Amino acid sequence: MSGVFQWLFSQYEGVPTEQVWAEAIAVVFGLLSVWFAKKGNIWVYPTGLINTITFVWLLWVNTLWGDMLINAYYTVMSIYGWVLWSRNAHHNVVEVSWATRTEWRIASVLGVASAVFVAVVYYLKPFIKNGFSMEGVQLGAHNFRWTECVDILTTALFLVGMWLMAKRKVENWVLWIIADLISVPLYYVKGMKFTSLQYALFTAIAVMGYISWKKSVVSSQGSEHNG
């Protein structure tokens, strides 16, 4: 057990204690949020808000702009989703369905737009880090790190997944699974082991969520057919 703790905390040497605790707390509430999402329970949003707001602060402090923007978007979408779910919830649980072609078209546009937006932010990163001054700054693709290129992809996947979840669509879980799997090694490389572990657990819960929501839709369709 001591070896596990040593592995978890080895990358946190020199990191302020409040940041380590903040990440741990955010991870706990993130796991609660995904678990409530699996159940189709509206508590996915208040618990998720604690997770995303905490990560916005953490990622701002660590100048991980792309990740920070993702979590800022999650915060806004959590409020949006909370409103939508509250209108359709019965005893805090919502009915789910498959996405329509129109919704997939909207989702595709959102995904491309988010990828372009985050790419522009990373392109302008030297300018932003220089106090929004171009003095001595050279912009260009050479400034991109490989982790930032992966961020662009995961941002698009997470953004579309969050939107589909707000709409209570089963397919949101497929996008979460793909993005979570990518995020496990990505955050490990970034030195955020708690977050990497969080995404590993997210992946497992997302698989269960997909199975649960799919069964719910099949059961609902069967009831309508029999009725």
C-alpha cells in the first residue's frame, strides 16, 4: 500500500498542499458526478459543478489553457444541463433516448467549432503567457506540444459528449469512453496522477453508463410497443 501512495504523490513534490487537496476533492466529486450520470440522476450536475469549478482554478494556476477552457465549458454546460434535466426529471431521474440525425449534425458542428477554438487558443498561447503582448513573441505551429494537439481532440469529444448528455442521449457515453481512455495517459504525462486515475475510473463507469442507458431505452421502447 505504501508503494501505491508513493507512486501517487511522487509527482507532487514541491506542489502547494492546497493544490494537491483541491485536485483530490475535485476527483471525488467528479467520480460522484459520473456515477449519478450513470443512474440518470439529476445530482450529476451539482456534484459536477464542484468538480469543474475546482479544475478551472487548478488548470489556470498551472497554465493548462486548453484543459481550463474545457472545464469552463463544462461549468456552463452543467448549468444548462441542470435546467434541462430539472424540467424532465421524475423523482430526480430522467428518461433517455437515442440521438436523432439532426442532433448529430449539431453535435458535429459543435465538435469542429470547439477544436478550432482550442487550436486558436494554443496558437496564441505565447501571446497570452506574455501578458497579452506580442513583444518578443513568435507565433507558429512550432509552439504546439503533442499534448496540446491531443487536447484539441479530447476537447471536441468531451464538448459533444457533454451536449449529448444534457440532451439525455445514450450516445454521449461512447464519446466519454473514447475521450476518457485518451485522457488516462495524457494526464499522467502532465504530472496529474490523481486526475489520470480519475479518468481510468471514469472509463469504467462510462461503460456501465452506456449499458444502463441502452437497457433503459430498449425497455422503454418495448413498453411502448406492448402498449
